[in-house]
Amino acid sequence: MGTPFTHDVGENALSPRAIADPPEFDRLRAVAFYSGPAKDLVLALKFARRRELAEAMGIWMARSGNEFLGDSLVIPVPLHWTRLWQRRFNQAADLARVAADISGAEYAPFVLKRTKRTQQQVGLPAKERIRNVRRAFQVSGDQLQKLAGRRVVLVDDVYTTGSTVSACTKVLKSAGAGTVDVLTFALADPANHEDVDRPD
């Protein structure tokens, strides 16, 4: 899950969070917890349209995900076309592009698409988040061959409850992806329930 341990527990150790509730994806890595300056950066990129921040943020993400980026297929969590039209950019795509460029991985922004305009996840409790994104994603038919057996890195700006990346992971694996790892800039601290349930 990418959360730090208090001491070195050796390679391939699993966090209690991953053991208690095994994720759909294989591994998760993030730059920082979703608080303080990291939270400020995410909000500035996403809502204040500070797209220039994606360069530095993507560099940090490439470092955090260097163990699995390699020859992977880097796929951003997509926005529905109506939201993309309103916002004019997808912050996950900006971050994914930078991380892929730095690592030499293949950037693949058109593999996954959001087919249902979902309610914004912000402010929704965990169970409602899961319902909200159910059947919201699919793999583009002309991209299926690109996925076959590949190691995929799914990129988003923040990991909170994991409902969005879990929905994406199920679709990608059903379409033939070999593994799906998740790379985000920020990770909601599981010890801070307010952060997980009601992020800004």
C-alpha cells in the first residue's frame, strides 16, 4: 500500500491495511501523505489550474514508482468527456505523462475511458464512492491488443478509499493486463479517518 513502516520489516512485507482488505491492484506507491504542502500542491493543480506544478510532481512520482515503472504501460485515470471539457485538462494525465517521460515507460492515455459521468467523489463516504464508480470505466476496443499481458501503472493524483483505482484495475485486468500497480502523488493517511472519508 506504500505506507511507511516504523521499522524495517524486510522485502515483500505487507501492511496490516493490505492484509485486512486486500486491494484489487498489485502495489501502490505515493510521494506523500495527503496533508500539508502535498495537499496544497494537489489542490492547486486540480482546482486552481496550476498545470506547471505537474512537472515537479511527476518527477517525484517517477522516483516513488521507479521499482515498477520500467517497461510498463502508464495509464492515467480518465475523466468523463464532459468533465474534461469543463476543466480543460486531466490532472492525472499531466502527472502520468511526466512520470512516463522520465522513466522511459510507454504513456497510454487512450486505453481506459470513463463511460459514465459520475458524481464527484469528494465528500462521499467509502461505500457511496464504490457505488459511484461501478461500471464507470471500460477499455477502448482498439486498445485491447496493447494491454495483453502488459504491466500497467495506473496514475491518479490522490488515493483516498481506493474505489476509483479499484474499479479501473478490475476493468484493466479483465481486459488482459498482466499486473496493475498504482502510482499517486498523495495518499490519504489511513490513521486520519477524516482525511479518508472527507478529503477536500
